[in-house]
Amino acid sequence: MKTISSNSKVKSISLIILFISQIAFAQSGEKFFNIAVQKADSGDFKGAIEYYTKCIELEPNLAEAYHNRALSKCNLKDYTGAINDHDKCISIDSTKADYYYNRARAKYFNRDFIGCIMDNSIVIEMNPNFGLAYLNRGLAKVIIGGKIEGCLDLYKAKELNAKNAQEIIIDYCLD
């Protein structure tokens, strides 16, 4: 009959405790994330930010928590804070067009039109059928004086059925 040494027992117990603590850690982060989503859905953006922050403290590499916190910050017109959260989000996961698109929107509202154009260009490269990226890039181009290029983007947005594209074309492109 084989016996387990006391050293092996200690290692086994330590591994079990580590595993259980990681599960509890992940579940608590998920709990805060879910509460934050509920708060954001109900329009309590300050509350949502508080709970996304708690989630991020527990799970600092959860890109979606930074993304959602950035959206809540945008709703409160904290565009600089939103851009910072999107920067962190994209540094964790640079594969999602939505992250760049929403950062571009925050940059637009923060009057960083060049940054808006650059981020929307990345979105379009990732997804050439993302009509709202053409719309926002086109508006930013028109604002900085690139009417011809901007209107080309706006017509492309209309072709892709982006909401309000026709009205924006009438306002900015038809003389």
C-alpha cells in the first residue's frame, strides 16, 4: 500500500485552495460585471462605472469591462475617460472593430477629428461594411475641411444603410 507523504498532502491542499480561490475570484468579477450591465441598462451610468471598476480591480485583463465602462463614461460626457478606457481595452484585445468604433466616437465628441478618422479607418479595414464608421469618418473629414473625401464616405455610409446618412448628406454635401 502506497502512502502519501505529508509534503505531497500540503502541495495537494495548496493547489485545491488556489483553484477554489481562483474560481471565487472569477465569480466575483462576473458578479460585479453583471450588476454593472444592469445599472447601465437602467440608465444609472455612475453606478455602472462603479461596478465596472470593481470588476476591473478583480479582472484587470477583461477588455469588455473597460469597453462597457467607456460607454458609460461617454453617456456622462466624460470623453477623455472613455478614450483612456478604450485605449486599455484595445491594448488587451485589438481584434474587435466595435472597440475602435466606440473610441472613434469618443474622439469625435472630444473634438479629436484626426483620431476619429484614424480609428474609423481601422474599423473599415476590419469590416468594410460597417456603415456607421463611414458616416462618422465622413463627418470628421468634412469638419476638418475635407469635404470631397468626407462626402464620399457619407455616400458610402448611405449605400450601406447607415442611419441618418441621407439627412447628413443633405446638410453637408449638397450645395
